[in-house]
Amino acid sequence: MQLVAKNEGIGGITNLSNDNRRAVVFRMRSRTDNDLYLLDLSTDQEALLTPHEGPGEFVGGISPDGKTVYLSSNKDRDRLAFARIRLAENGEPGAIEIVAERPDAELGSFEINHSGTTAALLWNVGGRAELAFVDLLTGQTTSGPKLPAELAGGLTFSRDDKLLAMTTSGSVSPIDIWVLDLTTKRFHQVTHVPHAGVDLAQLIRPELVTFKAHDGLQLSGWLYRPKGRSGAGAYVISFHGGPELQEVPYFRSDYQALLSQGIGVFAPNVRGSKGFGKRFLNLDNGELRFNAIGDIKSCVDYLISSGVADPKRIGITGGSYGGYMTMAGVTEYPDLFAAGVDLYGIVNFATFFAHTEPWMAAISTIKYGDPKTQADLLQKLSPINKLDRIKAAIMVQHGANDTNVPVEEAEQIVNNLKQRGASVQYVLFPDEGHGFRKIPNRIRSIVDMVEFFVTYLKPGEVRAVQ
């Protein structure tokens, strides 16, 4: 064993050059800011590759010949682009050069072939993936064939660079491995994940919709409409975690389970979500989070004004940060929701920062606020101080061993609501941490959630929109 680099927080070595002389090290500063360093393994000397001011995101690695670092970069720009840094003979890095960019998309991931002549790119276009290729000698970009499903990842070239393997998945497609023949441009499916008892043809594909927030900012979301629905009905708004993640058309058993019971799902990307540029990603930092909470009402307003949701039968849910948004929604807008399901979410920023993992606390101050200097802000942002406003029926699900969002967050909600005689159901998983991994627990989580929403949203009823 040889120690070559140390990190105070999140980070690691991304890859090595073929001769094992150079490596690229990733280090996170905060939730929307990181740097890459070039590490000389013979001397343990490091050189900063990504000097920048303000938030910046960089992911990449060194080329096979050790002469170039390829990376995704949003330095001095809003959207992530494909870039490179040329290295001098002594390893001194040059400036970041943009190789390929799109005004309508962010770079999701990339892979360099073994000969170092071609890069395969996956562009994130509003939440769907599109494949492209860059000739690294000429800089020419060409579009790849249409992907078998909405999402893709895990790009891997064959040793002779004639094939490109990847995983694909989507709203009605489980994760499978496909291989693209780079000569014929045809895909071949390699794996066939079993889905016993599930007719994929009966699953619902979402539509991507856009709408305006309370301050005019354009937002988007994935709208899943139940089959056979005419007129307004029951809907659940589902908020993603992070907060700096992105809602995309995943293969979601929980969404499809709700849809099977006649409950529609709206999964928005409110401000602070990835995939829409650096500015949008940082629009919920600190005091700006009040605007993100305001986006909750904007989502409800969209569903009602578009005629798809019955205003008396709207639910809200989400996991982790999405759980925080759930509790923020039912406390800030108590008249908008009939029911809410909080999945391992934050409810009290004071106790969250005090009891979460130190690395999680360190990277989270930029997003929520610093408990040492912004305690008042964190108190105002914490739903725990407004639980008396809740009118919706509440379910809380949490893992007893959660160290990211400790179970104390759930207990505060449950104890408070029980003391006041409010409607609350508590599902505690004694053998889970942050999120539910074991199949029996995942089944119970989804079944309990769906039955809860069926009870309180009554999807079989028909109500006129007021």
C-alpha cells in the first residue's frame, strides 16, 4: 500500500494514465462546488487543474497517454460542457478548453476510447439522454443513434474500440445492458432483466411539461397521467432529493403503483435542481430557499390551472431533501394538501446539523445556511416550528440507522403530531439507513404509501374543479 493523496472530505482518484505515472484527484468543496487536481505519483506533487471563482463543477480524468485531462466543466459558463486541459511535458496544466457544447443541454457523462481518438458523450437534454461522439483530433462532433430508452450511463468501449456498451433505462424500461456497434450504428440488447408479473406495456410514460413559478422563472416537471382519466383527479407531487439532484424519467415502481390505483404523479424540477445550468442550480442557496419553497405552490397552481388535478385531492411526498419539501409544503401551504408522506426528510436544521455526519454538515452550509452564523435563517426554514399549521394527514417513513438524516428528525414530527392529536402514521425500518435498500422493506414502504394516499385522496371519487 502506498498513500498518495489525502482528502479532508469527499473525494478520490478518478483514474490513472496507462503508465501509472499520473492521476486525477477529485475534491468536493461544497454541494455545488469542487476541484480537480493532477497528481504526479512519482513525487506526490499536486497541481490544481480547475482554478475558479464562485460555484463550479468538474468531473473528468486523464487520457490514456497521460498528456491530456478531459472533463466536464462549467467554469465561466452556465451549462456543463465537454472540455480538455493539455499538459506540458513536466505536467504543468494549461487552460480549460471547450471541445463540445450545447446551448440546450448539459453534459451528463463521457468516456474516452482506448486509443484516445474518440469521446462518447451523453447529453442531458431536459432530463433525457442523447448520445454523441467527438473526434478528438479534429474536434468534429457527430450525433449518435437514438438510445433504446430515455436514460443511459456506464459508457464502456471494447478493447478494440469497435463497440460501446452502456446501461439504459427509462420510465417503462428496467435497467439493461446494450451494446452499440460503432460501424453499423446499431444497438444490440445484451441483458434482459426479469420483470415477473409486470406487463411493461401497461406502464405509464410521463410527458415533460413547463410552467411558470411565482416569480416568472420557468420550471419543468414530469407529468404521469393515469390511464382512462378524463377531467381532474387525485395527484401526488413528488420532490426529488439532493437538493441538487434532478428528476428524470426513471423506472419508478412507486410512481407506477400510484398510477395503477388511479392516482397521477407530478415530479417537478424546482429551482436548485441539476441539469438546467449553474445559475438555476444555485437559485436555492441560503435565503433563496424561501423561493424554492414557493415553487411548491407553483406546482399545485399548475396542476389545478391545467385542469388535471382536483384541488381537494392533492398529496405530496419525497425522500431526503424531498422529505424536507414535503414537510415544508404541508406547513407553509396547509390548505393545499390532503395528505403527505415524508420519507427520511429533514424537519429541523438545528438538529440535522448537530447530528448528521460531519462531512454532510460541512458541504451543506452553502445550501441551507451555517448554523454558527445563520441560526435564525435555519430556524425560519425548519418545518418543525410550524407543525401546528398542518391540516393534511401525515405518514413518516424512516430508517433507524440513518446517519445522513438521523431518525431524530422523524421522531420530532411524530411525537409533536401525536401530542396534538393530529393524524400521523409512522413506519420505522430498524434495519435500514438513508433510503430503503432491502426488497421486503422497499415493498412495504411503497405499499404503505400507496394505501395511505388511496385512503386520503380517494382516487375513485369524481369531483368538480372549483
